[in-house]
Amino acid sequence: MSFCIGAFAIILDAQGRVLLCHRRDHDLWNLPGGRLESGEAPWQAVTREVKEETGLDAEVIRLAGVYSKPDVDEAVFSFVCHVVGGSTTSTEEADRVEYFESDSLPPNTLPKHVERIQDALTHPDRVVMKVQRGPSAVELLREGKL
């Protein structure tokens, strides 16, 4: 059995808008982030992934949430981060990087990511711990629900 660990960044700009990446492989928006590499800590993975997907240098401010996805044997760490350098650019993984108002996210934003954004904004003083179930984004796309 293999178990996956992910780390994703919630980055807000000065206007409180959240940074999202538009994926190249599917017509979906998501938080910058991804899977940990061997020997990597979640807080290291999230800054690496932000750089790879957006061109930005990020610094972790706090842990916002820990999410269990038992349907796929995955755990995800959500971190609030801020930008300390770099500039947004398209990358191998993302063809667009943009900031959005949290109440006006694109309709094709990954639902589990929307939940994580709302959790971080609603509970800035604590770490949210939740189980996230339900279909994957690719399954929702196949079903025409995204």
C-alpha cells in the first residue's frame, strides 16, 4: 500500500485575494502545491511547489489545515504563505497564475481546494482538521460537474 502526502499554499495578496493556478493538463484552477518528494518536509514541499507552479518565492506563515482523504490514502497539509520574491509566470504545470476574490473563485476550481481556502479564511486562529471525501476533480470533470 502506498500513502501520499500533499502540501498546498494559500497565498493572499494585499487586497485579500487568493492565488490560484490554472492547470495545463485539465481545465481546472487549484491552489499551488503537490506531493512531497522523498526526504522532504511538508513546509519545504509547499515552497518548492509554489516556485515550480507560479515562479514565486514563498514563505510559510502558519499551518492552516490537515486533511485526510481516506478514499485515496492521502493526507494534505494546507499552509498560509506569503510571497517574498519572484514573479508570476506560466510554468510546465500551470498556464495561468491569478489572484481571485475568495467569494468569486472560478467555477472550475477544485472543490476540495475551495473548502481549504474557506477553512483558512474562516478560522485564522486555529488549524482545521477534516476528512475530505468525494470524487476527485478528474472524476467530476468526466461527469460534467466541473
